[in-house]
Amino acid sequence: MTQPSPLAQPLPWDLVAPAYADEVVPVFEHFSREALRLVAPAKGSRIVDVACGPGTLAVLAAQQAFTVDALDFSPEMIGRLEARKGALSITPHVGDGQALPYADGTFAGGFSMFGLMFFPDRAKGFAELRRVLAPGARAAVSSWPSASEVPVLDAMWGAVREATGQTGPSAPPPLSSEDVCRSEMSTAFRDVVVHRVVHTQTAPSADYLWEMFARTTAPLVLMRQRMGAKWDVLADACRTAIRRVAGEGPVEMAMPAIVAVGTA
């Protein structure tokens, strides 16, 4: 039996929640704004944000006068959303995106930003998202393409594999191509259209970029917890690899994302 990915468990997301809310949200807002534009639910309607993290999309949507139900399996991520939402019309919930606690046909729009891609049963995740949408409502599900498309990330993960003895090519992340996204989403949705969205992230230096990755990237944070003193060797290797690609000065990194939009 295939073992579930560690990223399909709450622990790594609980570990990254503080830094994620502070450092990743401003970057991910770009992708969430585009997803809201593509889905275009009626103003003032009720929408759902599945695997919401600290509420990147949920907060933006509520600021645009949507009523938002936001669900994540990480209690720490939901805690960060609770701290951010203030008086906005957001109802956070700790729960399973593969078994949504909402009635059929409840929402005018649905979203899962870089979350459903990690579900142990993605087909169930798509089906549940479809189930809770009103007929004709649209949903957006986003994912990352292969790290090989981003030289800095490709270098970093190459250093991780070498430092951990995994010298072979890395497996592609789930939903890492337009064709796979279209195929998997089409099992539950019709008229699926897949978009490429690119955001250019800036950092003052390669070292700063590495430290941010080390704080906010769930696999790295989990690795650090498990490696103990051996982490320092891996960190030095990653820092050197990123410097080699990005140089010594300020860094601009084009971050592509895949956003699949389908109709219930």
C-alpha cells in the first residue's frame, strides 16, 4: 500500500503556520486575486475556501463583501485565520477537505489554493468541492508546476536530494501539469479551463531567500525537526546552491502557478 505523503497530515502545516501567515500570504495574494477574478462569483454571495491555510483567499474575498466559509485540517492555520479575520464575514472550521461539513449546493463559488493538490484522495476532494457548489457555480483549484521551471527552486531541491542521499530525479508534484489538472478536475467538473499565472517574487539576497524557504516550506520545516544537528549540513548546501544560481545581489524569482477553473 502506498504511504500517504507527510504533507497530507496537519503536522507540517501546523509547524509552518506562524511564518506562513507572515511571509507567504503577501506573495500568495496575487494568485488568490486572480482565482477570484476567474471564478467571478456574484458579489455578496457565499463562497467556500477549502484547505484555506491562514486565509489568504478568504480574507481577500471577505474584504470584497463575500461571505466565506473557510476550512483547513491544520488547527494552527485556522488559528492564524481567526487572528486575521477581525470583523470580516468569515466562518473558519477545522475539518477534512475530503468530507466537507456543508450541505449540497450551498456555495456560489469554490476555491482550493495549493491545498487540494496534497489530498490523499484528490478525486474525493474534487467531488466534495463540486457537491457543495450550486449548479453552474465555478471553482478554482491551484497547484505548482515542477520546480524544474524555477531555477532557484530546482537548485535548492537538488541540494536537498544530494544532502539526503536521494541523488535521483525528484518526483513531480501532484497536479503539476495543465493536462493532469484538466483531467483530474474534469472527473467532477465540466468546461475545465487551465490558466498559467506568474508572480515575480523579490528578495534582497540569496541568503534571505533561503531563510524564508527554511521557515515557510512545509517539507523543509518537517525535515529540520527530524534531522537535528544534520540540518546544518543540508542548510549550508541549499544556501550555496541558491547563491550559485541567484548570485550575491537582490533576487527576482518568477513563480508560476497553475489555476484550473471548472463549472459545477
